Amino acid sequence: MKFHVNRDVFSEAVSFVVKLLPQRNPQPILAGVLIEATADGALSLSAFDYEASARTTIEAQIDEPGTILVHGRLLNDIASRLPSAPIEIFTEDDGNVAVVCGPARFALASMPVEEYPAIPEVTGESGLVPGEDFATAISQVAFAASRDDVTPVLTGVQLAVANNSLTLVATDRYRVATRAIDWDGGQAEAQALVPARTLNEVGKTFSHGGNISIAFSGEADREIIAFTAGNKTVTSLLIKGNFPPVQRLFPEQTGHYSVVSTSELTEAIRRVALVLDRSAPLRFTFGPTEVTMDAAGGDQARATESVDATLTGGDEVTLGLNPQYLLEALGAVKSEFTRITFTSSDNANKLSPILVTAQTSVEEAAHDSFKYLLQPNLLLR
């Protein structure tokens, strides 16, 4: 095999396919990037670890078609540091792979192509979502997924298609985040539980412009989902199991709420929480004209701060909240103001969650569908 390719185009392609590879892989063969050069001038790069795959095709001058498999992260490190000149890659007589760019020359060990698993092919129905909206929705939801592998279903983000809408939902039992965006496609209804880590990479990769094609494919133990935009495709094996029906937890009535500046509340929480012991809740008092934060930590450290707020539909509310969980919600709101709604529960012995949504101004709610439900903590003082 032998080909010439633009340095920047090749470096970007290698970077894309290795992003989903785990840092440590129990099977060395899965650390490779498969490069296939065809006579029609197409150069395909792929990476696969049995759970997720990434594939892209770029143009190149193909002198001799062929297929090679080389260590992905090493190739990425090399490609990103090559001088600004065309790259020539070819198979040497001893079986090694030569990478030549200007005065730089590298020899890489070739891995056995025949031992590499077949990249998943997607044949199911697909639909389109706006790339920028999908990336924003992922950033608003995926952070709420659990990082504890003890309950695998909670480490994923549920994607549900219904009524020309794609809804993303994630939870770690203590909070729930959800967002819906437009769906254009023949798939009337579908559900997929996608690992949050993979979905985050999809959001980062496909965040700039254009539509993303999402296809549901496979059956039984090999159900997969594929995301395609331009010349790039990412597939992911779905998480098996029943995702909890958390959508029913969101309240219908939202008449008792406080509206506050997102940035002002964010900065105040960061300051006051400095004195808190790890995992301790932060005390919030939502009054008619302000929200006050009060924290007490070790060594008699204490901090208080108030931020202007407008309370509507009820009396003053005092509750304890995980400051990091609330900060992540405020970062996901993506609006100048935030509405914090106080819900009610039929269980008098259980604290009612708060509902966080976007607010365009003090008086007007935002039009997006982002919702975040957070369970308060018990205050011991």
C-alpha cells in the first residue's frame, strides 16, 4: 500500500477516530486504526473496541491500494506534530509502515489486519436532527448520567423518538435532566440507551453546523445506534436494561418559583461553597426579593451571600441543595435568567424536588424544553 495525503486533513481524520478508543484496552489489537486505501482515491480510517466505532473517509492520492493496521494513539501523536508538508505513507519490504513528511520519517509496526474485528454496518431506519441543537441537548443532559458502573442503565442517556421529536433523558437517582429537539425522519418511534461518554464525544465532534443522521440498527445483543454527519460516522453498542420512567417525576403545576440571574447565582454559589465540607449541602433561602446562601464548614469557617431574585406564587422557601449539582444545572440552562420552581409531594415525609428551567427575562420563560429536577438534601441545622 502507498498513498499521499494532505497533512492537516489526515491529522484531523486520525484524531477523530482515536477519540473513542479507551486509554487502556485488554486486547492490543483494538488499539489499532484501520486504514484502507482504494483505487478510486478514497482513504478510510476506522477504530473499533466492540462497544463504539468511529469511521471517516478522506481524499488521497492512492498509488497502491491496500489495508494496514497501526497503533492509533501513536499515529495520532505523530500526525499532529508532523511539519506542514504532504504526507507519504507506504508499506515497506519488512512489513513496517513508513510515514514520511518533509524531513521527518517514522517506521511503525504493522498490526495483523486479519485479526481486527469487522466494523459494524448500520442498516436500520434513520432520521435527521440539527447538529447544533443536538450537541447543545447532549451538553444539557449527559452530565446528569451516573458515573457508577454498578448500575449500567444509569450511565447512559436515553434517546426516545416520538411525534417528530427526539427526547434525551439522563439520571443518577438524585437528579434528572431532559431536553427535546426536532426529529425529521421515517422512524416514528424508537428508543436507545447510549453510553453518556460516547454521546459526549458525538456532541463535541458534530457540534458545528449541518444535520446529523441518527440510525437505529441491529437486534438482540448487538443493538447499535449510528450518528453520521458529512464524512464521519460514530456507532455505539446500546446499554441493555430498562431505563427508569423518570419523565413522570416532572410536575405539571409550576406556580411557585423564584427567578434569578444565572451568572450571579453561579458566581455566588462558587464563592460560598468554598467553606463547605465535601458533599455537604448548601443552605438556600428563597425570599421575595433575594436568594440567600449560607454555608458552614470545618474550623468554624462560615460564608453567606445574597443575590437579587423574584419570588412568585408562594411563601419563602428554605432548603439544602448539592452545590455542584445546582452549578451543573445552571451551566446547562444557557440563558440569562433561571427559574427555580418548588414542587409539592403527596408524601409529607419526603422533600419535594426543585425544577430548574431557562428564563429569557424575569417575566418571560424560555422556549426550549430543557428541564432539570434536583432532589434537596436534609439540613441538620
